[in-house]
Amino acid sequence: MPDTSPEPIATFCGKCDCGCPQLFVDADAPEDRRVRITDDFGQRVQMSEDQFADLVAQAKAGAFDRLTVAGTTPA
């Protein structure tokens, strides 16, 4: 079972009880590992807040728009 402390700040999906991916910010973690994203298989990715901010900026700019979503195909 993945470590789930501190409390998640976002859950992706949340429509089931399958251990949906979650986003955590751990202020007690080393600076380069404060942001943690867990998946529904118990794996995790850890990154700095700056790296996460870059990921969010790229997403807002449309960098991930070409990815398929929920069985749909990109235009």
C-alpha cells in the first residue's frame, strides 16, 4: 500500500475505489522531492515544486492536448 501521508490535495478519477492516482505535497520531504504523484498500482513519482510548476505550465499551454482521453482519439 502506498504511503498516503500527508493528505492528498487532488485525486484523479475518484469515481471508484480502485486506488486512483493522487497528488500530494509533503512539506517535510527534501526540497527536490516535495511533490508526489501516486498511481493506482502503488508506484510514485517525486519532484520538486519547480518541476511540478513547469509540468503545470506545459499542461496549461496545451502540451498534453494531443494525448488520448477516456477512449477518445485526438482530432
